[in-house]
Amino acid sequence: MNPELESLEFGTVLGLIASFARTAGGRALLADAHPWDGRAGLRRLHQMELEAAWRLEPGRFPVQPMDEAFDQLLHPTGWLEPAHWRQFRDGLRAMATLRASLAGLDWPEPESAPEGVHLGIDRLRVTAELLPDPSPLAEKLAKSFDVDGNLDPMRVPGLAELHRERAAAFQSVQAKLQKALRASPDAFFELAIVERNGRYCLPVRSDRRSLVGGLILDRSGSGATVFMEPMDAVPLNNAFVEADAAYREAVVAFLRALLAELRSQLNDFIRWRELQAAADAALACLRWGAVCGGILSDCGARLCLLEAKHPLLLAAVREGLGLEALPHAVVPLNLVMEADRPGLIVSGSNTGGKTVVLKTVGLLWSLAASGFAVPAAAGSAFPALPSLHADIGDHQTLVGSLSTFSSHVVHLKAILADAQEGGLVLLDELGTGTDPKEGAALGIAVLYALSRRGAWVLCSTHLGDISRWALRHQKFQNASVQFDEEKLAPTYRLLVGQPGQSRALAIAARLGLAKPILEKAESVLGERERDWREFLQELEAERLRLVEESEQLATMLRRAEHDKDILAQREMKLREDQERFAREAQDRVQRVLDFLDHEGKRLVKELKQQAKAPGANPDRLGSDANERVRTLQQVAAAELSPLSKTLKPSKPAELQVDDHARHKGLGVEGRVVERKGDRVVLLTPNGRRLECRLGELSPIGAKEVEKPKGRVRVQVEAEDIQDELNLIGRASDEVDSEIYRFVERCVGGGARFARIVHGHGTGKLKMAVRGALKGHPGIARVEDAPQAQGGAGATLITFR
């Protein structure tokens, strides 16, 4: 395998992916994959399209291995055991289903495919259509063998009769020997029938063999037992031996013929297995994607990793490889590199994860370029890279007489010789192993040369000179692995745009190095290095400030969205209340009209009857009629009085900019910041802008508008209650509209509290009151009144 890929542990992951294949052919296809094998696109198409069909119909593409049986078939003198026949029967059945499923797929060709060239799943479909159907052979094997792969003679013509003759001969000889056992039980150590040299006989005691008589076929090692065939069983044994030989010859002849038939279709088997291997490899890729929770990444002009993780750090993958679980959660990698700035310098503390960043990028690109899923979020993408070079790890070797620095130089020389435009170069701990100044100078020269080649470069380093150089170079940017200052431990999170500190002294202190040593080390540090460290600390403080502000803005945005939803709900409730009030008003007016019409007709009728009566006094009748009309007017006026008060137009408040006001319906208070004719914009204490009509506001004093300080419970005294509604004696189904008008009057008048007296009674009236108050946008809290103000017999309302 390519050494660069090996340093990224590509082979380990590839072996795990291959292990998901069920056939040797599928594993071989996957084990040979690499980013430049030319089959990555095809493998990707297979995955995507097979997945679509697989999800629609699980189990549609079965794969049953036939590897061991096929190896026996290839051997000229190979013989098939029951396990091999079972493999062929099950494998050919699955192959028939797989072929039919693939041949039945109807996928459109990619637009990029030349005419007559089949790609992706369509290539498998065409291959399946051209192959012969293995169903007849699979069914023949299924009819001839049982579930364990043993030949079932009763299903094979010609063998059934021979099998019955053999069974009959066997029963005859067994019956004769059982009779001999019962006749002389004292002649045997145990009453059993045994087989010697293909003939059935009895184990007779040597000192009592005269009781049985017959042919001695064998004797035990001790000589105490002789195996005798009674004389009257000899002809029966002869018949059984002949029947058994005839049956065995027929079985061997049938199996030889069947084996020859399989070998005659050897070319078909090879093509079947090639199709099976391709489908098996694609399905194995799907299983890998499910295990790593990965996606098939896009190909684009930039390198973008979202929520990416190194495969060997995933719990499910480590379990599959038999590795121990990690002691901490895996921190995902988020990284975006544009084509006009393809260089990244990663610095930071030891054991902070710099090398993991490089390996993750390199390994995930290798997997994606090979057509495999990568553990990353949707939207992740890689550029098309023509080459990959990596210098990762300590290549020191005593055999080759190479020091750490020398080995790095040898690798850098090879990389500089082979690096291509658009290729990926990974350099771990650039400039290490020698004098820091000279190492940094050499590292900067290498990075400069690679940038001129147009390569994508990811480099990790502890050398501040390299990080400072990247600040001035337009094609490079800095990044660092985050460090927890309080815990003095790395967080493994990559921060792009900011160089990091090695934290060597801080880590040494955490590990218990003596304080005088650390103080001496601090004094030895040059002024330039201290300034650089202070600069980085200031950058980190600024980053933390920006993160905090970003979180605060996000919180404010969420609150604004929540307030917007609440306002929309209140507005909807107001519209519903307005519609309900309009219906109730219409019903009330119609009832009054009906009442006046009915009573008017009755009054006219009564006056006519009284006028016809003897001695009727017209003056008296007129006076009575006027009195009755006034009574009707009073009743109608009383009924319509609440409605007329509500509908009575009110003069809009005279409000100017910077005046304070309260929305009558919503109970929201604020300052007028804009007015255009009848339209007003109210700025609430929490920063929201509420646009409404002038007539919907009532002026209030500026001191009343205060930002809420939190939830405060107030003990309400009797004199604080500004409004009260007494419903004692009223029916529970008649109070809804009156409660609604009472609450609206309180809200419009700016009341802080109100009380509705309903008494104890059966509790129905109290339930009706609470139901009418539920959900009103102007009410903050509904509860029982204090004991001195009625207790449970009254409801206390606190308005917003």
C-alpha cells in the first residue's frame, strides 16, 4: 500500500470496510481500493442507487457466499461434501434473486455517460440481464438435498426404489439378530447389534459362543468377546450387502453426474460470482456508512469538513476492531479551506490533537476519493486532488542510521520532488528535531515552495516563527487546538484563524515540575517570545469575548422569536375575541328587536281590546300605553347599555414621540418612538417595536414603564383592588359576556388588580369564572383571593 496512505491508517479502515462483505470476491474488491484506482465513482454510484432500492424493499439483494464450494469445483478431482452442496443450493437461490432484482431495476443513465456506455447501477443491470438464470439449477439442488446438504434419495428418480430395497434388507437382518438376542440372553455382556466389515453381528461372550453358533467376524482386544454372525442371518446379511452396494453405486453416479453438470457451467459460475462480488461490495459500503454514521461527501472547489470525526475514534468502529473505548467523547472537526487560501498552520499545546486534525483530513479525503462514506455532516466536500503526500510521525531508524530530523528531511525532499498542483500535503511537526530557528527557517522555505506549486497544505508545528510567518502570507491561515486555561488541559477543538501556544510551561506545572525550575524557564524566555505569548493570550481573550457576545446575540434572537410568537398568538386571540363579541352583539340586538316586536304587537292588541270595552277612558288608555312603552324602552336600554358603551367611539389619545403609553388590548407598555398620522410605533422595555393604531393606546406616566426585574409575588390589600364584580346568585351559564366586559374595562383602565366574587356554593360558578378568564392576554395570574378578601369564595386577578 502507498506509504502515505499507510501513515494515515487507511489500510486499517479499509480492512474494516472489507469485513462487511460476505463473499471473498466482495472483500477482494474493497481491499484493493485506493483514491486513484479509477473505480471510486462507480463504487459511489453503486452505493447511492443500491441504497435507494434497498430502502424501498429490504432483502431485495441477498448475497450468499459460495467460496469454499466453488474452490472445490475448480479442483479437477474435487468432491463436494454436504456442506458444499448446501452452499451451492443456498448461494444459487440467492444469486437468482439478486440477478432478477438487478435486471429489474430501471435507473436513468447519468447525463455524462457516453452513448452505449453503462455506468453505476445500470452497468450491474446490463450484466445481470446478459447472465443465464441460475434458478433451474438452484431448484434442482433444492429438490435433491435436505436443509443440511445431505442427498434425499426419496426425491431423486431411480434412487427411491434402491433406497427402499436397502431399507427392507436392513430391517430383515435386524429382526433376525434381535430374535437371537432374546433366545440366549446369557450369552452376551450386553444386548446389542454391532457392525463389523460391513455385516451386522452380535457381541458374544467367548466362553458362551456355543450358545449362539455361527461365523466369527472379529474379536475384542481382550479376547473376552467375539463378534458372531448367526448362520440363519448370513443370507439376510448377504442380501443387505448387495442392496447397500447397489444403492451406494447409484448415489455416487448421481452425484458425479450432478458435479459434472456444475463443472459444465463453470464460466457461468465465474460471471455469477463477479456480479455477486460487485453487489456485495456495494452493500458492504452501505453497512460501513451505517456503522460510521457517514455520508457520501460532495466534490467541490473547497475543502469543507462539518462535524467530521476520525473513523478510528468512533465507538462502533473501535468495538468492531476490538479496541478499547476512549475515556472521553470525540470532539468533531469543523474546517473550511478555500482554493485561494489553501494553506493551514495548526499550532497549540502538546497532546492537543494537532496530528489528529491532519490525519482526519487526510484519511477522510482518501476514503471519499475511494468512493466510501465518511463520518461527517451533510455539506462536507473535498476538492478533486491528484496526489497525496504525508510526513507524519517519527521516522527515526537505527538500521538506516537516520535521526528524527534527517528522516523528516528525506521525506520533505521526496514530497518537494513529487508534489503536484492541487495535491494535498500533510506535514506533522514541521521544523522539529533541530535548532528551532534553523528548523523554522527550513519549514518556512518548504511551505513557500509548496504554495508556489499550488498545493493544499496542512502543517502542524510548535515553532512560533512559522505561525508568525503565516500571519503575513496571503495563502496561509493559522489555526490552533483549544486549551482549557482553568483545567490546564486540551479540549481537542480546532479554532481556525488564531495561532496557538505550546503551553509547555503550563503543562509542566500541571505535571508537578518544581516551581524554581519553572521560574527559571520563564526568565530564560526571550522578550520576543514573551511578547508573542502575550499577543496570543490577548487574541484568546478577544475570541472568548466575541464568543460570549455571539451567544448573547443568539439568546436575544431566540427571545425575540419567542416574543414574536407570543404577540402573534395574542393578536390571533384578539381577532377571535373581536369576532366573538361581534356575534354576541348581533345576537343581543336581534333578541332586543324580537322582544320589542313581540311586546309591541301584544300592547297594540291589548289596547284595541280595552278600547272596545264599555266605558273605556281614552286618556287613561293613552297614559297606560305611554307607561308601557317607557318600560319597554328601559328594558331595551338596559340590555343594550354594555354594548353601546363598548362600541362608543373614543377620542384617540393625543400622543407624541417620547410619550409613554399602554396598549389597551395587549397590556403592553412602552415609549412612542415614531408616529405617522394614525399609525404609532411603540418601543417596549425589552426592545421590541410594536406598530399599532393611535386609538389602541392610552397614555401613562413615564415612571410606570419599567423593565421587569423578575417574578415578584405581591400581597394584595383590600384597598389595592380597584374593580370588583359580584356574581353571587347568578347562573354559571349566563356570566361569560359580563366577565369579558368587566376584564376589558379593567385592562383598558389600567387596573392592577380586580376581584370577582362568586361565593362557595357548589363550585359551578367559580369554575365558570375561571374558564372565562383562562387564556386572556391581559391577565398575568388568576388565584383565590386572600382570606380577608373572600378566600376561595372570590377570585383575584392580577393584570399584566
